[in-house]
Amino acid sequence: MIKNFYVLFILVFFCSKIPAQQKTENEPRLKIGGYGEITYQRYNYSADFNRYTYPENFTGNEKRAQTDVPHLVFSLEYLFDNNWKLGSEIEFEHGGTASEVEIEAEEFGEYEQEVEKGGEIILEQFWLEKSFSSRFNIRAGHIIVPVGITNYQHLPTEYFTVLRPEGESTIIPQTWHDNGISIYGRLGMWRYEAQIINGLDVDAFGSANWVNGGSVSPYEYKLATNMAGVVRIDNYSVNGLRWALSGYAGNSAQNSLKADRYAGLNGTVLIGSVEAEYKTHNFLARTNFIYGNLSESAEISKINKNLPNAAPSPHTDVAQNAMSVLVEAGYDIFSLVPAQNDKLFLFLHYTYYNSMQNTVEGMLADKRYKRNLYTAGINYYPLPEIGIKAEYNMRVFETPYNQENTFSLGVIFSGMFNH
């Protein structure tokens, strides 16, 4: 994998001498934009985690509500000349308190957590791109990892639900961004992309979120002993239909700060995704299937559960397999009204996901992580860049767990600020 990384680096250097496509006359050099959402949610269930440990003590009718700013992102792109471009995105997330974890040499190698900022700020993208034509481009830096439909289309105007789809957001990183190199392009009805990026961090894997936490380092830097590969292809052959395959493959055991504990293990993560989106006559439908596999999950689980208490790890079992299925469809009923430019989508959404879909022999697959979500709602767009979302969601578990119902309201925007 490291050799492939150097091959791509050399390719960037030599290809920079190749003449590129010409910049269009009216294209601005500086582009500024962003997206975000503010939400209100009302729940009929308690936030107490004991609702899963002792479900018989909860009625399923504990009322509470909250507001949040899940994401506020500002983006900047600058076109240096006909073919060199710089891109960046800064994300403000939840308005919470950010902290970092480090191992102090003076504290006998123990973990130490330090709060540094009043609000959480995340670098979501920072890359330099060399464009040769629509067929071939190279991008290097901190880039989006396009595995699954929501990582590829993560703007709030690109999915119906108030929050990002729960299944994908639970089992894999969302929005997934990491350091690496990408090549991509469009060949007729096909779009391709291939990446070499940082591998995931094994000690962040756990029961509730599978490998989700493995892409974000709680330290001041990211270990890259294990690299990973990403491939994605999209097809546009049928009018109104886009379907895609994407996948991730990489080891994770040596990306832990306590890598010696995982000696002899690979912790290979394989993730595959199949997705489709269909738009026609004011009807819009999407679907996505994600399946993941982790090698040596029993050995990794044993090590993770015995990490120091202060380590930024869930300290839980991690399953061999995780799965998510998404289906949603909506219709713009305002299209039935003559001379009406606003859009009002009525939609239905279904998600199944299980962060412990399959476990190795001897490991309990906790039933609380097997979930079916049923959602009905509306999306109102007075402008293409501005929307109001409302929905009612039912999260259904197997016995003995109580059903969890949520009403959600969101105000969203996504667009470029250039004239």
C-alpha cells in the first residue's frame, strides 16, 4: 500500500507538466459556499442508557426535547490557473467542547485528556488538485472518502431526513474525510474514483458503532502505519438513474497508539456499498446497501476491552460484520400546481442497520443494535438552496426493548455565495 502511495505521488509530479483543459471564461477564480442545519427534536423516550439494560423500568413515554446545530460548514475554492485548484472546508459541529488525548511520557505512558476549545471545529477538506481534463484529475490532501451514498452526497439538500441517514452514520464514518491522494474522472457514462488514504484506528472500534470512530484521531496527529484503498464507480447510462459501487479495504491494527498490543494482527476492514438514485417527473428515490467485515474481531475485542480506562476506546466487543440498508422515496406535490416554483416533497424512508450483524463464536450479538427505522415527512424548498424539513420517526427493536419515537424539525441551507 505504501508503494502505491509513492507511485501516485510521482505520477502527480510528472503529470503536472501535461497541458490541462482550459478554464471557462466566466468561471470565477474564488468560490465561497457552505451548508448547515439547525434542528429541533422531541422524543418519547428517556436519554438514560439504562433503558436498554433494564427496559422493563421504562414506559416508552418519557417526554424530552432538544435543539442542535449538527453541522455548519464553510467552503472555499480557489482556481490558481487553468488547472491548479485549492479546496477547503471548515466544519463547526454541535457547538460542544472539543478535547484531545495524548500519552504523557512523564505520566508513565498514561493517557491524558485536555480540553482546548469552547466549540468543536473540524477540518473536513483541505486539498490541492491538478486537473488535466474531465477524464483525469489528481487531488491530494484531506479529502472526502466516497464510500456509501451519504458520504458521496452529504449536503442536507441531498437526503430527505432531518439528520443524515442513521444506519450509515452509525456503522461507518460520516462524513468520512481523511488524508490521502485521489484520482478521478468521467469517461462517457461512467465516473470513477480511486484513493489511497489513512487506514482506520483499531482501538476506536466497538459494539455500538462498529468502525465508525476509527477515522477521527483524538490525538494531535494521525498514525498512518496502515494505509487503505478506496474505489468508486458511478454509472449514468439510464436517463434519470445513477447507480454506483464503492468499497474500502485496509488494515487497522498498527494505527493504534498502543500498536504493540495488536502485534501479529491485521485488523483488515472491508466495506462494500451498492447504491442508486432515480429522478424523474418530480419523483425522487434513493437506496443504499452497505456491508462490512472485520478480520480477527475476537482478538481485537479482547484487546480493546482491556485497554487502559482513560484510553479513547469504547472498551467493548466489535462484531465481525455490520450492515445497513436504506430506501427512501418522495414526490413533489407542488409540481401539480401550475406556475408554482416552490417544491414540497412528501417522503417515506426506511432503514435497517445492525452494528453487530454477525459475530464470531462465543461473542454475544447484542439485540439492541439491530434496528428498523420507519420515517414519514416533508421537505419544503422555497429556493433550491434553502429548505425546511419535518418528520416523524419510529425506531423499532426486537423484544424486550421499547419502541423509540421522535418528531424532528430542521431548517437547512446549502449553496455557493458567489454571484
